[in-house]
Amino acid sequence: MAGRLSACSLWFVGPHRVELVDGEVAEPEPGELLVRTLCSGISGGTEMLAYRGEVDPRLPLDETLGALGGTFAYPFRYGYSAVGRVERSRGHLPEGSLVFAFHPHQDLFTVGERDVVPLGDDADPRLGVLLPLVETALQVCLDAGPCFGEHVAVLGLGCVGALTGALLVRAGARVIGGEPDADRRAAAAAFAVPAVAPDELGDAVAERTRGRGAAIVVEASGSPDALAGALALLAHEGTALVCSWYGTKVVPLPLGGEFHRRRLTIRSSQVSTIPARLGARWDRARRREAARALLPELPLAALATHEFPFERAADAYAAVDRGKPGLIHAALRYA
């Protein structure tokens, strides 16, 4: 029987409440790795919905990630962005390798070698935890389809919005962002994404498109009220691509005459699956490798604004929840 090692993990125990709980982790078996965590990232989207209690408790945490079993019923472990060094290897990766894993916040964990992404020894662990957000942005761009020369508006310039805008610019789109926070607008500029305040976005889109409207609006703000405004920005037969997950919050939409007469489309974008129309060319392994290759190419330091010691995790979540000034992405740092 495999031995057990001490480990400490973070648990969501109620709305706006997290606790660190001591436990055990199994020694690695053949094909597995023991990883000592250096840094783990806090998602401003799904993870904060879970923190606030705004997810249906019957919903599975993530059926595509083995480390996230169970549901959103309290108490549960969550988190899906850990970077650490291999402390013990029963696979092919050498000990000391820097790896990414989709794993809840925990200082030491055992994981299958096939479930990690080697980052290279010269990678920055703090930036490595942004890999899932880069992959999410990449999926949004794949869902948007060919957009060379098209006008695209991105609502919300948090990590996913800014990264989506950056990749759409690389694909040849003419992107403009709408974001109320001046710090986030400044960070988006590092990704070549011009941005204005939301109340200025309608005029900016009209000026850029000579009144035609945007071909695509990416809704990445996380605000249920934003989608209604997105429809007014669209050109005839335009598409609102929703990558926000609103949890249990109600989303009011004006689906009257203008929506029908202009033949508008609302579509979702979700990173857990590859859409059928792309299945012949893309799978999750290809998409993840493409996202990993983007890490050193993007100015991710502009997003990595805050770190908190693991033992102060409650402070980190509270800071993200209240919208601490200047905070774009928060991570937990392990000693």
C-alpha cells in the first residue's frame, strides 16, 4: 500500500468563506508525479462565482478534470491552475521539472504524468498559472471563426477579455474594448487592444465601422446586464459571443423587433469542449499546446498584478471579491 504524505488544501466552506485544511496525499505510483506547488491562480470568473455561492450546488465541479470531482455543494475543493516542481517522479519527467496542473489549491499533490503540462525550467511560475486563461481566450477566438479585417468589440477587459482581444488582434481583427476600470484599460493597451469606458463604446464602434456596427461582440465582463448592451453594438446579422458564465444570476435580454429584424445571433463559448465543427482539426491536446506556446509571446506580466501567501488565501479571495483597486489577477504563493 502506498504511503501517505501531509498536505494542506483550500476548501470552500460557505458563501464568502474559505479555509485551509490539513490532510494527506498518496505517494506517487507508476506513471504519477508528486508536485510541490509554487503558485496557484485564482479565477475571477467561475471560481469567484463558487466563492460567492452563485453556482447551482447540484452542478458537477468539472467533469473533464479528474482532480475536480463532486459538485458545488459546500464544502468542496476548487481551483484549476497550479504550477509546481516535481518532487518525486514515477514517470518520464525528471524530478525538478516545472509543471502546470489543473488541480485545486494545495501545497503538495499527486498527479498523473499525462495530466501535467511541462513549462520549461526558465518559465515564471507566476505567469504559468495564467495558462488556463490563455487557453480559454484561444477557444473564444476559435469560436469567433475567421475574423481578418472584421470589427470586434470586447466587453470586459479582465484576464480573459484582454487575452481574447490580444489573440483576435493577432488574427487580423480590428478590436476595441469596453471596460470601466482605467487600470484594466491600461493593461489591455500592452496587448495592442485599444479600450474606452463602456458609455463611450457605442460611439466608438459607430465611428470605426461608419455606422455599420461590429461583426462580433465578445461578452467577457461577467455582468448579466452587459449582454443586452452588446446586442445594440452589432451589425446586421452580427454575433454576440458569450464567454461569461453568469452562474445563477438572471440575464435580461431585449429580444424584440430589432433582435429579429437584424437577424442577430447569440452563441456561447466554453473551454471544456471542442465544438463539433472544429473536431477534425482541433482537439484539447493541440489547443493546450498552442496555449502553452503563447505564454512567452504575450505580455502576461501586465495581468499578474497581485500575490498573496497561501496562508492568507482568505484575504486574496476577499480582495478579488471587492474589486481591490489595481487588481486584475491574483495568485497564491507557496513558501
